[in-house]
Amino acid sequence: MDYNNIIVEIGEGILQITIDRPSKLNALNKETIAELHEAFADAKEDEEAKVVILTGSGEKAFVAGADISEFSDYSPEEGKQLAAEGQQKLFDYVANFPKPVIAAINGFALGGGLELALAAHFRIASDNAKMGLPEVSLGVIPGYGGTQRLPQIVGKGRAMEMIMTAGMIDANQALQYNLVNHVTEQPELLNFAENLAEKIMKNSLVAISSAIKAINANFEAGVNGFETEIEEFGRCFGTEDFEEGTSAFLKKRKADFPGK
């Protein structure tokens, strides 16, 4: 499918989605959010797509924020609707995506850009990356899940400081905060992400999907994550992947999972 603001490529089971608005430092507008949702929805149904790598075009920005020009004159009700629709259409959709999503942060990840990276299942960054939630400097707060996901990942105190100061942290500080799992040199970022994807794809993608659901349950209000884990653990016993995985282990051979 042809898109105006993103590039979608697939090979060897890895689907790469690149946000491609270089003149706007890949800022998110409504059209880009809609295209990203469509790309993820297609990836969900695409049996060839096993792992998704999400990145930005160029070397300057992953996503440098939301496109402020689109909502600078919104009313309170319109602002509320903007956040609700964006979370439902993209940010929550990515967070609960049944296939692994790796955010490869290749530069600035600010505002909605960092919120998009936070929605991914984990993040890696190039050594020139800068991250922050500067919304309070504009008289607003993060509205795409930033006030919820950032504290879950870096802790309440650090999240409070990042949001209140509206400041940026560099890649090494993000690593110290556990905001990103790895930092690489810029030219190696996508190769590093692909290597991680390849390691993931050696395992049961059916089980990984269950693990994503169980881990996320721990962060949902009113949901008992332990109960979700028990449910998903039991469900795995009825899968071909479980049969293959346990058989391979007992016979001391490498598993060849049906879902590969």
C-alpha cells in the first residue's frame, strides 16, 4: 500500500515501519497517525510479519513531537477527543500489539514521538538520540499516554522531573533510566534492531504474544496480572508451538516452531 508519511518494508519476517516526514522532523499529524494505525493493522494480519521495527527517516529525528499547528486552536472538548482518539487508534494499539514491536530511536524523540516509543514493547537508541516530554512548556500535558507509561518504565520521580522540567535527556542517560535497553552508534542502529528481531524469531511467536498480553496486564487498572498469566500459561499448552518446543527440549534438538 502507498502511504504519504510512512515507508513500510518487509523481509525475513521483519517489518520495518519508517516515519518519513523529514521536513517536519517526522512530527506526528493526524494523517501520519492514521497511516501508522493502518500499517500496524495490516501487519497484525500478515503472516509473514513476525517482528515490527519502528523508526524515523534520516539521522535527526525518530519523531520530534506532534504537529502542533493542527491543534493550537482546539477547545477543551476537542483536545480531549484528540487524546482519546490518538490513544485508541495508535498508542494503545501499539502497546497491545500481539507481535513484538521494537522502537529504534534514531534522533529526537520528543512529545508524541517519545510517547510512541514508550508504547513499543522496548526501545533501543542511537548515540545521538535525545528524548523528552516538553508539553508543559506549551501549557499542556502529554496526552498520548506519556504520563502513564513513562513512570512505569523509569519510575515516578524521574518521570515527574522529566515532565515538569520539559527537558531532554541524551541516550546514555536514557540507558541509565532504563528508558532504552541499548545504545548503539547511529549507523549500527537498524542492524542492531534486526539482530534483536532475529533472536526473538528463534522462539515461539505464539508464546511471545501470550507473554505480551500477560506483561501488559500488570499495568492495567483493575486487572490481576497473575490471573492473566495463569490463563495465558494454560492456553499455551494447547498450541502446536508447545508440543514442538517441549518435544525438541526432551529430544535435545533445536525447536522448529510452526509459526516461524
